[in-house]
Amino acid sequence: MEADFWHARWDAMEIGFHEGTANELLVRHLPALNLAPGSRIFVPLCGKAQDMVWLAGQGFEVVGVELSAKAVGQFFEEMDVEPDIAGHGPLTRFSAGSITIYSGDLFALDGAALGAVDAIYDRASLVAMPGSMRDSYSRQLRALAPSASRLLITFAYDQAQMEGPPFSIDTAEVERLFAENYDLTCLEERAVEGGLKGRIPASEAAWRMLPR
């Protein structure tokens, strides 16, 4: 989606994608990645997700990237901490404790800024990408962290019934994007209780992706 779309959503606080607690599938399935204590986890399009607080609480180092500076500011305000803020090329780096968030365009983030990461947690990033952006997105994440394992959470539903985001990412699309470079395992698939946005029958899946 265009940057203006997401800025408008945050300005209007139309953030139905935000969960106020750690995601259930994250909590249940992160152990499947067999990460060592202190591992670095990258969270693309992180918003102000409480998932990052939970990950830090498990002893991991967390680095995110988020287009909306408003979202990043709210995240640290809600943590009641004052982050260190520094410019980093076209991005702005916010950091406090074991959490760092780059504010700016994911596609402007480079490997030198990100540093080595052990895993990628993607709950609200791929599903935010329309079909025209998914190939570029998958290439960018692989370029940033080619050896990182991933926990990917997707939705699948009849796209004709509703425009995204979140967009429908079915098994065939996951395989198209990632099967060439990753061993894929669907760890869990479940119905979305009450339907997506309360009206569209949908399923939610957690995928483990291990680089070859």
C-alpha cells in the first residue's frame, strides 16, 4: 500500500490490526524456531505491537521497522520509557533497553543498519502487502536476513468478499513466495473466531520457515 494510506490510518487511529497483548500464535509457536537465549528477532512493519514487549521479556533482542513515526512514539510512551533517538540515513532509530525500532520505509532499511538477526517474526507485514508488492517484499527480507528462520502468520479468506489489508495469503501464495529458499511447515491453522473484521469467514495460520 502507499505510505499515505498507512499514515492516514495511524492519524485516524484506525488500527484494527493492533492487538493489545502478545499474539497467541506467537506465544504458542515461537519455541518451534529453537532460538538461543539472547537471539535477535526482526519484526517488520511492527506498529506498536505488544509482541515486541513479550519477546523482550523472553530474553530476546528485538529490532523492528515501522513506517509511522506516530506508532513508534506511542509504543515507547505506552512502555513509559524515553528512547534514545538518532538519525540513520532516511530512517530514524529509536532504542530503549533491548528494543530498537527504525521509523521509516522498510525498503530503505539496509543490512548494515539492521545487523545480524537470528529470526524474523511477521504477523502484520506480509498480509499488509498487495500482490504487486509481495515479490519485492520477500526479496527485501531475504536480502536483509538470508540465514534467519521465520515465524509467519497469515490470513486466508475469499478476497472477493473484502478488500485488504489484511490481504488473503493462502498456502499456494506462501509456497510461491518462499518454497524455493525455505523449508515450510504449517504449525497451526484455525478459524478466525467471529470472522475477519467480524464479518468474513477466514482462517489464520502460523508457518515455520527454515532457510535452506
